[in-house]
Amino acid sequence: MSQQEIPYKIYLSEDEMPKYWYNMRADMKKKPAPLLNPQTLKPVTAEELEHVFCKELVKQELDNDTREIPIPQEILDFYKMYRPSPLTRAYCLEKKLNTPAKIYYKFEGNNTSGSHKLNSAIAQAYYAKNQGLKGVTTETGAGQWGTALSMACAYLGLDCHVYMVKVSYEQKPFRREVMRTYGAQVTPSPSETTNVGRQILKEHPGTGGSLGCAISEAVEDATTHEGYRYVLGSVLSQVLLHQSVIGLECKTAMDKYGIKPDVIIGCAGGGSNLGGLISPFMGEKLRGEKDYQFIAVEPASCPSLTRGVYAYDYCDTGRVCPLQKMYTLGSGFIPAPNHAGGLRYHGMSGVLSELYDQGLIEARSVVQTDVFEAAEAFARVEGILPAPESSHAIKVAMDEAIKCRETGEEKTILFGLTGTGYFDMYAYEKFNDGKMTDFIPSDEDLKKSFETLPKV
């Protein structure tokens, strides 16, 4: 099919939407290491996890073998309010870069939460409602996940308690207010409202917080209040499972026009977007059917894949969650207050960590001034103001397209545009005023954090 025949935007019909979630673990010959009980250091049981998570979500979390999990009709009906999301050919960006590469992006920002997070939020809220719970608790970094969960809970009539990383709570007041509009209770983390929050503030007075801190507070809240469970917006296998709708839609749209991506790029914090985007393509690679190049892009200020260690670690700063084997900077690592709040997690999904350790995924880290330069260039030609998180993928997609210009290769590049940046104007203001700085942790900083890893 010629270039002229491929539209700017490829839309699927409702009938072409995925009817199941795809579980990458089913096709992995070497599975991710099991979660461990932090007290016994033995593989955690379903019964133990059910004190924290909803029963059905625990089942999904521990399922390494079922390839396709049907999406309940109620969730499909909710998805239809904003899905399928468009796959866009970035013709204008290609022209601007003068590249022979073909660039596509999957845009997940066409809902009020402004990101892909709603795909898992509605699923987790649905299972909580079905279990007869009063509500759920969670953490949020930049606020996309908290916003998505507040929307899902409002739709289903559930209480929603959100612990928002303090630096984002202060930098992104409008996203906070969207959560409150949807009925969520939003608390800056670390806070004085939980035991673990008070302890963190005692040890790190004046801290801007981290996702690890906020997770600890949300878990304590859930486990100390009857009728509540904790839900998580990234990292866990269940979340990657729900986000597989992104990649499944992508693949259906590309197959429709005979397009095969050579390079697939996603931003990486905990791993939900990247895992969802690459899932069906990785499945083909794992089964030996096709080959692709996968690139995870993370901030240089929080480089869990590129500079972390592959080890068992706590998923939270307060050390109350199960241990997960992952690429990590240490649960006590508190990154600099960069503007990509959703990428400020100390570790990476266990599934993606195992794939990276096997050499099936590459990783790159980028500094935030370069990220915002790419975001600005993209916004000026493609008409969407991207979220800082998404802009990490944009930066490397542009780098790959420029390489094609230099070598003459005609690669097809696919990246995930996870959401919009309209609530991130404080960050854009800093960039436009020339006041944005780059912070890269020293080897000594990381060494101190690695020394706190549990002895497993």
C-alpha cells in the first residue's frame, strides 16, 4: 500500500476492539520471579495478597499461564466511551525531520484523565465493586492514575482515597482538582495521616515524596479500614494485562493496512504503558513468529533499567508490600523532583525487568531538558501538547528517525503517546523561561541506595 493510501489517523470500529486482555507471561519461557512475602521471604500466596488486593485481581496477578483473559462486558461498555483510540501517522513530524522513516503513534489522551491509565482503572474499580467493597485507595505521581481511578470510582459509586506525591500535588493543582471533582479524597504524600507517612517525614523532613512513599501510605490506609482494598496504576502484572488493549488495538490497525513496525518505543516508569503497547508484538517475538526492536525510555534522574540492579526489592518505601524481583534503584531512593512525575518510581515491572534481563528489550535514559525540547518540536507540528512522560518516547522516536535520515534506512517507528500535557503547564513554564535543570544521580547516590536492598 502506498504512502498516500495510509490515512493520517487509523480508526477501528467498536466491533474491532479487543474482547480479551493478552497475558505476555503465558508466552514467556522463563517467567518473572514470584512475589515474596516480606516477613517469610517465601512466595506470596493468594490468601496473603487478598488482604491488600481484590480477589479477582489477585487471580490475574498470579496467572502466568492463561494467554487470553476475557474482558467483562461492563468494562467493554465503559471502554467504548473513549476507545478505540486512534493510531496516527506523524506525516508532519516526518517532514519536519526530513526522514525516510515512517512514524506512528498510539494516542491515549482522548479521555478526561488525559492518559492510558483509565484502561486499568475501570477494570480494578469494577472488580472492587463486584466484591462488594466500599472503596479503594491508591497512590499517584503526576496525577493521571489518580484522575483515572477517581473517574472509574465515580462511575461505579465507590469511595476513592488518593495519596499524591507531594511535589506533584504542589506542581499540578489542576489535576488534583479534577480528582476532587470526581469525588476523590486527595492527600499529599508523605503525610501526617498515616504511621508510615509520619515515619518517612521524620527520616526525610521536607521531602517532596516519591511513588514508593505514596504506595506505603495507600496500602496502610486500605489495610486498616474495613471494606477497602488497595489498587495500583503500574508495575503489577495485572496492570500490564489490562493495558494490553493498547497494543492489541495497535496491531489490529497496523495489520489492517499491512504495516509492520521495526522499532516500538515507550516511556517507562513502572511499566504499564510500555508493557501494554508492546504486548502483542512481544508475544510474536517470544513465539518466534516475528522480530521487533523494543526501546524503553526512562528519565536520567530515575534510571531503574539503565543503572539499577536486578534484585528482589520492596515495592514501597515503607516496606509493607510484597518483594518483587525487578530492576531497582532501591526502595529508599527518592528521585529529584523532575516534571515527569509518572516516571519517578524506583523500580520496574517484574515482567518487563525479566524481558530486559533476557535482552528482549533495550533501555535508554534521557535528561528532562532534552525531553521538553522534543515535546515542543512535536507540539508545533503535530498539534498535541504531550505529557512530560510521553515526551520521553517522543525524544527517542525522533532520535531514531534522525538516524534513518543519516543512514537512509526506511524504518517504521511506533511509539506510545500516553497522554496530554495540559495540566503540566508549570513544567512547560519552567522550560520556556530557561529555568529547567537536569539532575542525574551520582554513582555514590545509587550505591547508598543499593546498600538498603533486602538480603534475599
